[in-house]
Amino acid sequence: MPHAGDELTITFTSQAPLAWGTHRRNHTRVRRSRERYIPIPKREARRLGLRNSNCGNGLGINIFNVRSTDGVFNGQLKTAGCSRKGDVYAKQFQGYGDLRALEPWLTNHHAQIGDQIRFVWQNSTDIEMTFISHHD
């Protein structure tokens, strides 16, 4: 579980998280526009102990209060998904209860491949999130 002062910087390396609802490899669900997520590399999920719902649900377990440093995003994100069935480490941050929650913030910043998101834990439940553009 992350602690105050822990940091994580994520780089968008593909289009998939920036257009999740419509940019999909399979047809396991209906395509939905404006869905977004922020990927978490497995080694970083292990390092920080970022778990998915296979370890339970709750604030500080797989749900976090997140605010962006620019004030545009203020809500809850969930660590979710896994690379193989039964794995406990999350592979992404997504809106808690709203898979479109990140879309206005990422669109506001014109997010593209190569841009980054920095997460800084304020405590075990609260995170500050900063967008770092590499295209300005």
C-alpha cells in the first residue's frame, strides 16, 4: 500500500488508454466513447502495492481520492484490472464508478502518446495528480 510521499510517473506509450472505449483489440463489450484509463506498469504496481478488487474494495485499498494540481479533476480513481486471471496487482487507474471520469481532464490537456501523469501520495488514501505534456 502506498504511503505519504510515494510517487509514480506514468507515460502514455500507446493510444489504447487515451481512447479505451473505442480503441479495443477485441469485441467483449460495446464500444463507448470518452472512456479513458491511466496504465500502471506491473513492476510499479508491485513496488507500490497497488492492488485490484481481488484484494477487496475500499478507500486506500483500491479506491483513492485524487485531485489534479490544475484543479480540473477532483474525484475518486480505482486501481483495477489484471494481466492474468486472479492476479492481485492492478494494471490501471480508472474512474471509480465512471469510466469516463478522466476524459475531461485528459482532453483539456490534449493528452497524447509520450505525455506523462505524475501521482504523489499525500497519505494512504489521497493522491495529487499532475499532467506533464511533452508536446507543448
